[in-house]
Amino acid sequence: MSLITTFNTNAELLSVLSKASNEDLEPLVGYIAKKLSEDLTCHAAYKQYAPDHQKYYAVIAKEIRNMGGNSFANIWRKEGPNYQEIVYDVAKKLNADVYKADSVIEMEDAILEKLLSEAIGHMSEEEQLALLKEIDHGDVALKGSATTLAIAAFRAGGFKSYQLTLIIANQIARVILGRGLMLGTNAALMRWASILSGPVGWVIGGAWTAVDVAGPAYSVTIPCVIHVAMLRKKQSTIVCSNCNTQLGDEKIKFCPECGTNQQQKSGQ
């Protein structure tokens, strides 16, 4: 019997993890492994395949769900809560504006917007203007406008939305795992990382102070939910046909990294 059949986990979570690379899944394994009550590293699939995490992504999904539920309730229902419930709990813990009827993606975006807004709120005016320049609003100098414009860029989707999400996920990995994610060599991404790393680090540090008081489960579910949200955005971006750089915009003609003509490559 396959692991996917054995563990009937929520589709929104499985659909992302099933398409993730071993490198993408590594931080999730790291977050789970830091909790003393975890079962992942004792599982036969982990012992047999790690670090080839893709071979047991359903086990990772099951463990994330178990972390989001009461242990006695998990025993009674034989699995953790629905992934949507976990994302909702994380959103409420971070004071994001969500409703129980919202979709997983809507809740994920609300969480990311909350963290982004708080990070920008702790930026200096110089940092805000630098960020506005990166999202093509460099001439706007109205104080307090950076949050609105950055959120608008985030909601527009594409590569910039993925960049912002990746930088948040990267900072969380630094705080919890002591190492960041593999950001690659994309020049635009590295510029954004340098602008946002300080404020995002401050916000994440503050969030973790509250998490430590609230209980250990959130120290797993919060980073996992944000990382999964980042992977979902990554998987929805357009990839360069030559160098695999995430482009995120179907209208882009040339890859900013290698210069390949995307329309020519696709036969247009």
C-alpha cells in the first residue's frame, strides 16, 4: 500500500508537497525534527529514504497535521486536523484577518500580508523608498505609502509575490534552523533580501517570543504553514526554459538572468 493511500491527508497540503524537491522539503523536515514529540524521524520511510524526502512526502504531510492537533483528539480521529484548520489557527495566532470559510490560499495570503505589513512598519524611510523602487514605485515619497504599495505588488502575484514570500520563509528558517533557504543567484531576489531581512527578522523574532509563551506546537505549525505557502507560490511561477529561474510573468520576453528569449523558446 502506498504512503499516499495510507495517509489520507488534506489535498491542499499534499498537492504542494508532491511537487516539491528534496531541497524544498528539507526545511519542513527540520522544523518537525526539532520538536521532541515528533514521530517523523522514527518512521520507517524516513529511516529508509532520508534525505530523499520526496519518497515520503505524505508522511511529512501527516506529521504536519498531527502537530496541529491535540494528541488525544488525534488518537480518536486517527489523524491530525484538516490542514485548513491548521492554517486558520496559525492565522489567528498571528492576528491575520481571516474567516473560517476562507480557502487555504486566502488564509496563507492573509498571513503573509500580515507579516509583510509589520515588517514594512519597522523600516526606516530610506528602506521603504528602496523597497518602493524595487516594486516600480521609486518616485513615490509619501510616508506610510510603502505598506499599501508593497501589499498591492504582493496581491498582483507573479515573481514579486513569490520573492516577498520567499524572503519571509528564508528569515524564519534562519531564526529556527540557524540557516537560510537556498536563494540561488537571482540578482533581484538578493536585493529584496537585503532590504527586507532586517525588518522581517525583527517581526519574526517578536512573533516567536509570543509562540514560546503559547506552546511548542506553534513553533512547528507556523513555519511549516509559511513554508508551504512559499512553495505553492514557487510552483505557480513561470520558469525560464533555459536556466530554470522563476520568472512569474507570462509576458516576460527575456530571462533577466540568462537572457534567453522565452517566446522564441516556446515557439511563439
